[in-house]
Amino acid sequence: MLQHSNPRGTVRVAVFYDGGYLNEVSNYYKFYHERSSRVSIYGIHRFIKTKASELEGIEERRVQIVEAHYFRGRFSAEAAEQANKLKAERMFDDVLIRAGVIQHYLPVDERSFRPQEKGIDVWLSLEAFDLAVHKNLDVVALLGCDGDYVPLVRKLNGIGTRVMLLAWDFQYTMPDGTQRETRTSRALINEVTYPLMMHELVDELNHEEDEEVDILFID
């Protein structure tokens, strides 16, 4: 994998979460994978710092996560309470707050059974590019899988900001027999500087004592 030499002595990183995608990944590992554990926000940040250090060729203490942002569509508090999801949502809010992650929620059509994520990719992309320009970011770490992020990556490439993609591909069978599958856009993988296929890393090291993987999950 390409290793980038950073002459400034520090690497400024911002993390951007596609919240709907993160939820899918976390549910998969909690309910359909032998790990039986949710993904840890703290662990993801530690993983990103370690990988940025390795890939940028710099000491880990010189890698700084200067921004972290989470984007997702969300029902009103009343609708969430009726669906018995209000407490879980607010508890996750607390996790994000403690981890220093700024939350961005887009109101959704409450007639839908599930939050619709339409528009989230555009909002995330605008915020990511704006921060990359105004905060002189070296690396944007993106947790997403959609090809709609390709224009963002190309724009970031154009200003010299490297993109680290944390991507998971997986499939599983739900209790009702429905087959579910999540696949990362090949176009997106091809555009980023550092494509990290996380499912491969987790499964390769799953049966070993490996802190790099263990930190990604809640104990």
C-alpha cells in the first residue's frame, strides 16, 4: 500500500461517519458475526491514528484527530419514543459526545418505517470538503460505502487531502429468512488514497490475540 511522506511533522485528520452505514456495520457484528459485539467509536479513532501513522510514515503521537462528525437521518423524539428507540438513540448520543464527535441529524419522513438516508451523503460531502479547505486537513477518514462519495474524494484529491476509507463488505440472513448484503462501491475504493477493507482485517485476525482488531469492538 502507498505510504505518504509528510514533511510538516504532524498529520491532521478528520473523521466522517455515514451514520446509517455505521449502524449497519455495528448491527452486523453484534447480531450476525461471531464477535457478538458492537463497534467502538473510541476504538475506531485509535485504529485511525495507528493506521495514519503507519501509512503517512510518521510517529503516532504526531497524528492528530482534529475533527469528527456523524451524519444521519432521524425521527423526532416523539416518533422514536413510540417506536421504543428513544432511550437507545440518546444513549448513543452520549457515546458520540464523550468521544468528541459532532452530530448532524437530518429530519426524516415519519411515515416511513425506517429513517431514509437521502441527502446525508451530500451534507457530509459539503462539510468534509469545507473543513478540508479551511482547516488544512492532511487526511479525511471516511466510514462509508456509497459511490455517491466519489465526487467528494476527487475534490479532496485535487487539493492534496488524502482519503482513508474504512469499508466493510458483508452479507447475512435475517431471522425472517431475508438475505441482506452490503458492498462497497468499487469506484469509491479506486479513488481513495488508503482503502482499508475492514471485514478482511477483522476476519483474518479474528482468532488471534491482536489489539489492532480488538480495539474496534466494545468489550
